[in-house]
Amino acid sequence: MKPTDFSKYISDFISRYLPCEKGASGNTIAAYRDTFVLLLKFTQEKLHIKIEKLTLDKITKETILQFLDWIQKERKCSGATRNSRLAAIHSFYKYLQLESLEHMHESQKILSIKFKNAPKETMNYLTIDGIKLLLQQPDITTIRGRRDLTLLSLMYDTGSRVQEIIDLTPSMIRFNKPPTIKVIGKGNKARIIPMLDAQTEHLVHYMKEHMLNDYSANMYPLFFNSRKDKLTRAGLNHILNKYAAIARKQNQSLIPEQISCHSLRHSKAMHLLQAGVNLVYIRDILGHVSIQTTEIYARADSKQKREAIEKVYVNVSPNEKPRWTQDDNLLTWLKKF
């Protein structure tokens, strides 16, 4: 059977354009791939079009709108997920309109589909006392507990994303003066994060215990499971939530009910900001492209300060009505003024 134009262009987009021309990370490629797997599922189940007969002219702006409604209504996806799926589709049609001029008109119609305003989630972060309580929970008399303490400490100390921690290898750690860690962020962009000597103590012992400082172990996963495979996102979240649940029983006010690995990243950013660290340095540590992204922490901190002030606010201003409100005729008052 002859391949369709859709199969040709989507294969080239995923296998060549994203990794080779755009330099997209493995996670981005996987997310885009999942979007088109869902689109194929939708066209099969709802439009009754077989994959081997799906051509580009059968996917119109209306088709994409129906698909986006489907993932929200039937698959119960959030507005944020809907927007991420649309971002993947937009990326494909930006590529397509340059590769195939005959499809430029429909591509531009699909590119005109707007993103929905998704409600912004509350930023969950822990106080310094909350972080201390959380890190007291791993049992350091066990090898698993020592690994978990090193993992959570490093995640907080560096403010790294989950995938950045997962992808760490011993070769990315430098114990020189000053000690640093190299992480690979979004878009395969590398950044160097300085660490204090006190922050590296657990890491030094952990690497020695697992012989990860040997040259032969340079490319092994820094953190791994019982099968020696690198940890997964689900695995990291399980570790964090296990200790968060224990810590919450000790002091519920310090540990939010909803917590994720990203909460540790938020916590580090907030603590740096509250300590007076310049936003530019925080941006570089977190690996943000723009300072505007980092400013969300400043806005969140300002909101928290305002709420604290409102709780203790006492009105000391005299309760005096403006003189003009005592006159029924504003115009008369203005003439007398």
C-alpha cells in the first residue's frame, strides 16, 4: 500500500525535523508523538478514517477543533493539557506550510486556533522549616534512606526539574572548588549550577558508597532503582510523597496537601528570592529563558507579604467623610471650593 502524505510528513517531522533541525529534547519529542497518537485514535474512533487512508486534506481546522473538544470532554483533560496538545499541532503545521506550499492555506487556518485561558494553579512551595522537616524523614541507617536523602537534598539545593535529576550521571558532578553540577534542561540546553560545600556532603558519601566516582561509572545513572535503571518521574514522585506523608503527620502546617517534585524547585526559588538573591541569578540557576518567567516568584512573594500585612492591619486613619459628600449638590460644592 502506498504511504499517504500525512504519514510521510508526520514521520519526517518526528524523526528528523524535531531532533535534527529544531534540536528538541527527548521529552518534547515524546510529548508531540503522544499528541499525534491521540489524533490518530480520534480520527479512527470518531471520524471512522483508517490510519492507512488518512491524508492531510482530511484534517481541517474543524477536525482539530473537534479533536481538542474530544480530549477535554471525553478524556477529561485539563485546559493546560489541551493547550499543550494544540502547541504540538501548531508546531507541525508551522513545519508543514514551509514543506508543502499546497497545504499552506489550511495550515494557516489551523495555526489561527487560539489557546484557551487555563486557570493558573496555586504555586506550592515549602518554607525553610518545611524543607528541614521533609529532609529529616529518610532513614539514613539504610542504603535506600541515604539515597533518598541525597536525591531530595540535591533536587532542592539545585532547583532542578524532575527530568534534569533523572538524567544526571556522575560525569556531570564536579567536586572542585567550588563544586558544581551540570544539568541538561529544556531544549537540551546545559547549565552549570554552583553548590556549597555543605550541600555536597551527602552526595560525596552517596557516590563513594555506590562506587559512582570510578571512571568506569561516569555514564551510569546517578540515581537508580533496584534494577540499576535510572529512576522515572513516577518513581521520584513516589519517593517525595512517601516522606511528605510522614512529615505531614508530624506537622501538617508545614507540608502542603498537594506536593510534587516541582514544589521543591519552587521552594528553592522562593527561598533565594527571600534571601535577597537577584532575579537574574535565580533565572540562571533555574534555567529560565526569560526573566519574566522568574518574576512569578517575586509576584507570589509580594502576594504572600500583602496577605500577612492584611492579617495584622489596623486602620489608624481618621474616619472622616469628604466634605463634598455632606452637600447634596456636588456642583454647588465645587463652586464653593
